[in-house]
Amino acid sequence: MPSRLSILRRPIMTTVLAILAHTCIGCMPEALLIVPVSRRKALAETTFNTDWPWTPKIAIIDVNGVLTTGRGLPIIGSGENQVSFLTEKLDRARSDRNVKAVVLRINSPGGSVTASELMHREIRHFRNATGKPVVAVMMDVAASGGYYIASACDEIVAHPSTVTGSIGVIMQLFDVTGTMRMIGVTPNTIKSGDQKGGGSPFEELSPRQRDVFQSAIDDFYAQFVAAVDEGRPELTEERVRALADGRIYTASQALEVGLIDEIGSLRETIAKLRKNIDAGYVRLVTYHRTYASKPNIYAVAPTTPTNGNGGAIHVQLPDWLHQPQARFMYLWAP
């Protein structure tokens, strides 16, 4: 015979289990889809339309979010190294002789100087190695580093509502020395020279340190101007510098000053590309990951640390914002 205590526990446990089940079920999706995936680590290809399988291909390659040389972390799981992912997709399009053109669909406010420069370089390398046309199609935002990589393409198309421009370099520093004095905290830094701690939030920026950072900013700005000048041959360097004061441009403004070639849609861009490659019909393809891999030299960059959370759900600030060190950015960050 069960004891009275065990009999009393049953409704309590039943109630607790019911609450847990209701909570979990409410948070879970309505269905669980189990899909077999290939164990091959190469990119998979998906065709969007149903044209004949022997027709030429146009590859649509996406560049999204803040550009970094490491792997960012979305809310669930780990993200891709964007430089590596773009390079891998371009390599796939280069090795496929049926791919006759590439549409680079950009939706990015920019990112780190190095990531932007590397992606720009990989696009230029693809064009030089294959001769296949690459057209940038700007979505919501293609600003700063987003525009930097667009300038490597043969042609730039913006949607009517696109925000672009923001050509320039930014470095955001924080100074908490005043607050620390208010609460009675004194930082002690031992360093080899007066420039070593430049940019630290725990010491005031000296005029000499500011001059050093400004010199670096000027160098990176000149690199940005040179990239735009090369990609937009109808603009002189002086004209590019006049446009590159950090301001953003709407699509119509960018077209008027010569930063883009036309205003249109993705569908219109594909139709124009199809005529340019002399194809009556084309297959639209995109590439995506089926399995974790490190396919090229850019993929070995470290992942943003997770503090031991593993695959747990986590929410965090963007990589460019939460890291304490000073960073040079081609970024529109109002």
C-alpha cells in the first residue's frame, strides 16, 4: 500500500509536470523537421527556379551584417567567418564553368577595416581570375565597409530605399577615468612606453596618442578613397574625397553623384545580366552550409568566446561593440 505521503506527492508532481510541459511546448516550434544532410563539408547548392538543367547559372551570393574577420555569434549557435564564407562561395562559383555571372547581394553597415579590405580583395581576385561579371545589389543598407566591397564589383545597383555611402573610418573610444575618480578607484598600468596604453578606457587620451590614432585613421581613409577611385573610374580622387566625408546617401543621391550605376531591383538586375551573358534562360543558384568545415585560410580565425556556455542560447552585443580594445572600423554606426 502506498503511504499517505506518496499519495499526496502525486498531484503535486502532476501539476509541476503539467506546468513544465505547457511552458516548454509554448516555447517550442509547432513541428520538428528532421532532414538528412550530406556528410560532405563542401557548400551545397540550391536552385531557385525551374529552368532547364543545362542552362547557364547566375550565382547569388549574400553578404550580411557587420563585417569581421572572426566568427560572430547569433542568438543560437555560432556564426560564420564572413571573409571565409564569401571566399568559399566565390571559389565555388569560380570552379563551376556553368556559372556565368555573380550577383553580390549586400545588406551591411560595414565592419572592420581588415575584413572589408579582404573581402574587397577576394572579389577583385574573382573578377580577374574568371572574367565573370559581378554586380552588387544593395539592400536596406550598404554603407561604409558595405560600400567598400561593392566598389570591387563591375556594377553597383541600389534599391530605391537603400542607404549607402558613409565612406570613412571611425574609431570609438571610452574614457571612464572621471567616473573611477568619483568612486575612489585608481588604475595602475605598467607599460614600456607612453603610447602603449593609448586607447585604454582607464587612462585619458594624450595629445600624442591622439595624433598616432589620427595618423592611422588617415592611412585607412586613403585606402578607402583609393578603392572607390579604382572602382568608380568616372570619379576623380578629388571628387571621391569630396563625397567621402562620412555622410550617408539615399539611392537617388548616390546615383546623382556617381557612387552607384543605377536604381533597380534584384529581378531587374538578373534580367539585365541574362542579356549580358546572352542567355535566354538561366538558373539562379545560391550556396549554403550543410556541415561545419574550415575550407580556406580565412576560416581558422578564432571564434568569439562563449564563456563556457557551449551551445546554450545566448544574447550578446555585436563583436565590434562589446570588445574593449580600440578598433578601426569602416562602419556606419549612428
